[in-house]
Amino acid sequence: MRVATFSICFSAFALISCGSPPSAEANTSQAVPAEAPAPAPPVIPTSGPSPSATPDAKPTTVALPADVVSFRAKRDECDHFRGEEPADEARADFLEKALARTCTGTDAALAALKKRYADQPAVMAVLSNYDEGIE
């Protein structure tokens, strides 16, 4: 009896074959997971390992506070729409509404977050990536 061997690779978006295709004799009814594992909470690297750390040491990471995560989601969507040029009048109307929905209040929110987390350099490093005064 011949046994064909192959492997299956899983990605977050698709099931793809990574090896040789199965032969006609091979049983191709393999179980596929119903859903991908839940994503890990957002983390940001700190300044890196300390000078006394071993060369193989990984930099430490810090979980972002929930209010910073929420701000980033809204502001990233706002920045996406800010960078888009309307192709026609309908798209211009859509973008105007999307900008009002996603950008309104983000200037004040950014200022408040910077004030709240001024003593946390890792959080401030993330917040410093956002432009002030975009409304």
C-alpha cells in the first residue's frame, strides 16, 4: 500500500497546500479548524534590552491601555479616509461623512491621552505617531 504524504499550511485568511498534492489513493478528508485563534492583545516594544542583558534576550513589551487602543482604532480609520482622494461626487459625500464620524473629537482625545500617560514613555511613543490638529 502506498501512502502519500503532504502538508497543509494554515494562514489567517486561507488554507493552502504547502507540499506535494495528494495522490488519488490518499484520504483528503482532514479536519480544518473552525476559526483562527484569538489575536494577542496589542503590545509595543520598549526601548530594548538592558545593556547587561544577554544578546539573545528579547525586548520587553508593554500592553497598551484600553483607551489608547480605542483611540488608535478610531484615529487609524480617520487617517485612512484623510489620505483618500474622491473619485466622484458620491465618493466625496461618503468621505465627508466618514471623516466626520472617525475624526471628530480625536484632537481632544489625543491631547487628553498624552496628558494622562505623560509618565509612560512606551505609550507616549505610540501617541507621538499621530498628528495633532487634524480637525
